[in-house]
Amino acid sequence: MNYFLVHLLVLAAILPWVQCDAPPASTLYLSETNTTFSINLPDNSSDVYIYFSSPAFSWVAVGAGDKMANSLSFIMYPSANNKNVTISPRIASGHSEPTFAPEIQIESLPGTTINNDTLVLNAVCHNCRTWRGGSLDVSSTTQPWIYAFGPDLELQSNSQHAPLRRHHAYGHFTMNMVQASGAGGVPEPSTVMNGAQLVGAEKEDNGNQATVAHAILIAFAILVMTPINVVLVGLFKTFNLHIWFSVLVMMFIIAGFGLGISISGEYNRSKHFSSPHQVLGFITIIAFLAIGVLGGFQSRQLRVPSTNAPRQATKLDTAHTWLARGAWLLAVINGGLGLQFASSPMHTRIIYALVTLALTLPMVIVYLLVWRRQRVTKEKFDEDRDVVLEAYYLSQPKPIH
Ligand code: HEM
Ligand code: HEM
């Protein structure tokens, strides 16, 4: 009898372990990026358990739905101290940055960590089976999902609103919801595709190139073309060339500006056009247009037949010159603001600062040369005029007293 009791006790001790067997799950495994996403749907509640692990790109996301618009995305990125994972549930309204959905109650569970640069999330969501814009079909064996990887940039934040840069790759897959249903619990880590299937090939996305093109077009116009333009007009006095070159500079600036407007709609931080970078950008562009208009009036003044005297700077000339200098400075400052706004890496910001400095010094030298030449020309003209006047007075008959 005692023997039987001992057996019973041993069985009772083992039973909970047997019941604690891995919870049922469906798993997406992407071998190229070593990314695992598993879900479990407990049949005694409306929770959803999630296991999600991936190497740390700036961000990694999985979304319930067949396309970005209206899908519920679970976006994860490293926390501010790079030791934990921030999970941000977001809903997108279209092909633009998804917005944080505060009504989604998702909780990180023990085991969530960053391990050897791999983000590991164990989580439970209490109301993820329906959301504004969609729902999970728990009876489906082919529930549509999407995934995406952020660009290889640094992002560390505790905020669920953290600004994201557009993905560098994305894809579609389906999951078997029936297989994932049963006893509840966080799915076990796995490196095997199970109950999930990729739909189509993963797609590379070069969307961030528009931002880079925006920056390069304007920076090239400001940092490279404008100094050449100053030399053309200041040192070589080639006014016609200056006019055509200025038109070219404006074309670069306007093209970059157009790209700036179009990318603004993609991000939560820029879609209201109210960031300092965008506001200063608008002011700078208006200043550049005003310079062009002033230049147009000046070119009419230049057509007036001139004497040999050095042309005295008109009020229009002074306004044009100082507006151009001011706009140039604003544009340089705004480039720095843009890099900060786009969370560009520190080395890019340092390179920008160094290039700006390296180009500003020769500009100062050119300005000094122009100023010296203007003074010398004026002194020479004054001297010549004195000589001519003196000769004139000498040639005049002396008055008889
Ligand atoms: C800053 C954040 C994001 C931006 C600016 C963005 C922007 C875009 C754009 C412009 C497209 C169209 C690209 C093309 O035509 O090839 C697109 C497509 C796509 N994106 Fe995003 N996206 C962002 C975040 C996400 C996230 C978090 C996910 C996944 C969870 C995702 C998944 C997809 C997928 C699957 C597509 C393919 C088309 C579709 O299904 O709608 N995106 N995205
Ligand atoms: C003088 C004018 C401007 C300059 C020099 C400039 C320069 C820059 C630079 C250097 C970046 C960083 C790009 C990167 O790191 O990849 C940037 C980003 C950006 N610019 Fe401008 N920009 C100017 C005007 C504007 C204007 C007028 C707008 C729109 C109204 C605009 C919209 C944006 C947006 C939305 C981003 C950030 C995109 C992101 O977060 O990924 N910019 N700009």
C-alpha cells in the first residue's frame, strides 16, 4: 500500500510538468536573419502570447494583416540603455510610419532581454484579437501577416512613440491559427518554420534613398555650387555665367525641396510640417527665391551703359549680397538640423560639420580677396581721377589778377 502511495505521489509531482509541456504555437522562422516569431492563442481567454526574437536592426516588426494599412504591428527595438526590448504596438493608415496604439494592452514577460545583440521578447497581449481596422481569424489556417526590418541605423529608446526610419526589407506570410490554439503560454524558442508559410519573396526597399537624395541635392547646391558661384561673380566678375549658374543652383535646391515635401508625408514626426528643420527649410527656400527675384532686377540695372568708374554698389546689390549670405548660413544650419531630425549616425554629423568648416574657410579667403580688390580698384580710380583733374587744372589759363 505504502508502495502504491509513493507511486501516486511521484505521479502527482510529475503531472504538472507534463501539463507544462511547450504550449501549442505557430512559428515563422527566417533563417537569413535568424528571426523567430511564434504565437500561442489560449483557449480559455482572449489573450495572445508572443515569442519574438531577431538580431537588432534599428527595429524589427511583425504585423497582423495582409498589408501595411490597418494592420496591427508589433514593433520592437532596443531600450535606451540597450539592455532591454521596447515593444510598441502600432497601426498604420497606409504606406507611412505606423502610429502608436495606446489602447493595445501588451505586456513584456520575464525572459525579455537583449542577448548577444539579439532582441528577445516574451509577451502577452490582452486585446490583440481585434483592433480598430482588423481582427485575427482564430479559425483560419492561413491568417495573413506581414513583417519588416528597419534600416541598419542606431535606434535605442524607451518610448513607444520612437521615430522610425522606413524599412530596408519587408515580406508577407500566413500562419495557422488553429495549430496555435490550446493551453496558454509563451511559445518556446525555435529555429524551425512550423505552422507558417512565406507568401512571395522578401522585398528590398530603398525608400530611404529619397531622404538621402533630398539631403545630397541641397547640400551639393549649398556647399559645393554656391562657393563656385561666389568665386564666379566676386573674383571673375562673370555676371552672365553667374546668372546661369544661379539658375542651376536653384534647380538643385527646388528638386531637393520637392523631395523634402514628399518624404514629409511618410513620417509621424514630419507629416504636420511643423518641425524646426522643415520651418527653417521653408524660410531658407523663400530667401533663395527672393535672392533670385532681386538678381533679376539687378541684371536690368547692369544693362544701363556704364562709365569707367567702378560700379557703386546700389541698395539692391547690398540687399542681394546680404540676403545670399544669410540664406547660405541658414541652409548650412538647417542641414545640421536635418541630420538630427532624421536621427542620422554621429559619424555622418561629424563629416557634415567638417565639410562645412573646410568649405567655409576658403569662402572667407575669397571674400577677403574680393574686398581687397574692390579697395585697390577704388584707390586706383581715385588716384587716376586726381591725376586727370590735376592735369586739367594745370592746362587751364591762369586767372589774371
Ligand atoms: C517608418 C515606418 C514605415 C514607413 C515610412 C513605411 C513605408 C512604406 C512604403 C512607402 C511602402 C510601399 C513601398 C513599395 O511600394 O515598395 C511600404 C510597403 C510595405 N510595408 Fe511599410 N513602412 C513603414 C513601416 C512598416 C512596418 C512596421 C511594417 C510591418 C510590420 C511594414 C510592412 C510593409 C509591407 C509588408 C509593405 C508591402 C506593401 C503592403 O503590404 O502594404 N512597413 N511601406
Ligand atoms: C535648406 C534646406 C534644407 C536642407 C539643407 C535640408 C537637409 C536635410 C538633411 C541633411 C537631412 C538628413 C538626411 C539624412 O540623414 O538622410 C534632411 C532630412 C529631412 N528633411 Fe530636409 N533639408 C532642407 C529643407 C527641407 C524642407 C523644406 C523640408 C520639408 C518641408 C524637409 C524635409 C525633410 C525631412 C522630412 C527629413 C527627414 C526624413 C527622415 O526623418 O528620415 N527638408 N534634410
